[in-house]
Amino acid sequence: MASDLTDPNGKPSGGGYAVKLLLIGATGTIGQAVAVALSQHHEVIAASRSSEMARVDITSPTSIRALFAAVGAIDGVISASAPRVASRWSS
């Protein structure tokens, strides 16, 4: 019975299929939409260069290693990140 696999908020629980996902680039336009969609059924750890809880600089291997050490075990990684390009377009 499907209702036995969900909590009161409709998220999978117990024998459900919820997974713990790390979303890098979660504060960008695409990342925000991905976070909303995935958080309906999964635990999403939102990481970005401006995140207070999971801050990462994707240009720094040290920062990336620190992020993975901080979040612990995860089931998957999604990257919606991109380098800043605004300054490139303003000249």
C-alpha cells in the first residue's frame, strides 16, 4: 500500500525510495528549481558559494574536499553550478 511508505507530508519514509542528495549550485536559477522538485521526495543538501550550511567554491579542490567531509554519506551528487559570468558581459 503506497500510503504506508510516506510520512504525513507525503515524503517517502521507512521502506520508501528517498535518498540523500547533494545539490551543488542550489542558489542559482536552475539549482533553485531542481531543489524544489527533488525535495518533494528526497533529502536535499543545498550547497553553493553563498550557502551558510554547505558552502563550496567549485574552483577549489580544497573547498570541494571540505564540503564532502562536512556532509558525510550521501546517495548522489547533482551539479547545477556554473562560474560567475556577469563580469565577462559587462565590458
